[in-house]
Amino acid sequence: MFSRSSSHGGSLVLTGYFPGLLSGILLTVILAAAPVGAADREFQVGNSHIELHSDERIAAASDSIWEDWIGTAAESLVNVGGRFPESHLEVHLHASRERNPVAFGRVRRSDPVQVHLYVHPQARLESLLDDWRGFHEFAHLLLPFAGNDDIWFAEGLAAYYQHLLQVRAGVIDADEAWRRMFAGFQRGLDDPSGREQTLRELINPAGM
Ligand SMILES: [Zn+2]
């Protein structure tokens, strides 16, 4: 289904996680970024060109699960928006020490736009697809960067669409999507740190 070629790159990112907001909100701070080489694998989704760049531990896992995972997430986005929102996208896969199949991710609004995902090198395709985090980052591509003041809106929209994309990809059914969304709302309601605050205040405590 997809074609291949070779190489890799890497970068270091710190993430702050705000439990309880919708199904999870990631605020990322870039500490350093190493230059990246040619893509390991390249494929088309609709008219869009997607490059996969993997660090060594992931590139060493020779099966096709990474492109199957990314290809599925990208195609689910076409299913929602009618077309893939970027004509050229780089996806950077970094090995994570966390137990989760996907530890976290972020979108970098460079040219071309980059999606960075921190993954368990031995993750199975089924668990990568079941994890919301990959779909969440792809959902961010539905909107241009809204600016830091409006990050609450961008994160809320991505937190909604991550489930919709999983349904469109056939990974979960609609009932499960609603269950996960409701559980996210409930975590927010149960989290005392957000009492009396709007989403905007909670996510951007400096007050803009
Ligand atoms: Zn996000």
C-alpha cells in the first residue's frame, strides 16, 4: 500500500499535562531540536505527500506498523474534512521510555508542517490506534494555529475530533467515543484545580 526509502532524526521536547481538561490537554515547550535527515518512508494520502522520519530505535523495528498507523490517522482526517489539510507533512517518530504506546505529541507549524510523536518502540499497531494521542495531533491540523491566547479552543476542538477520527478510522465505535468524551468531561469536573476558572484562565494562567 505504501512505498518506502531511508534515514532518521531526533529532538528533545518537554511536555506539561493538565489532567482533567476534556480528555487531556498537552502544552509543549521545545528545549532543543536536532536537524533531521531524509525520510525513512514516504507515502501519499489523497493528493498529500507524507514523510515519516524515525529515530534509530523505531527505524530498527522493520515492520510496517508505523506507516500503517500514520496512514490510518491521516486517512481518517480526509474522511472528516474531505481532503488532507496539508499538501506536504512530515511526521517525526521518537522513541519514548514511557509505557504508553504514545507518550505525547505536538504539532510544529514549520514549512512543511511537522507532527512529532513520542512512542514506545515495541508498540503494537492495535494499541497505537486505540490511543487517542496520535489522532489528537492530526486533529490539530484541521485548524491553523490559533495563537496562545486561544489555545483552549484549539485543544478543545482537537480533544473532540480525536474521538471522531478514531470512529471514522473504524478503531472504536460511536458509543465508545461518547464514553471516552464523557469520561474526559467528568475528569475535568472532578479536578479541584480548575474550580472557578474558565478554560482560558486554566490553560493560560499568566492571563494572556
Ligand atoms: Zn493538543
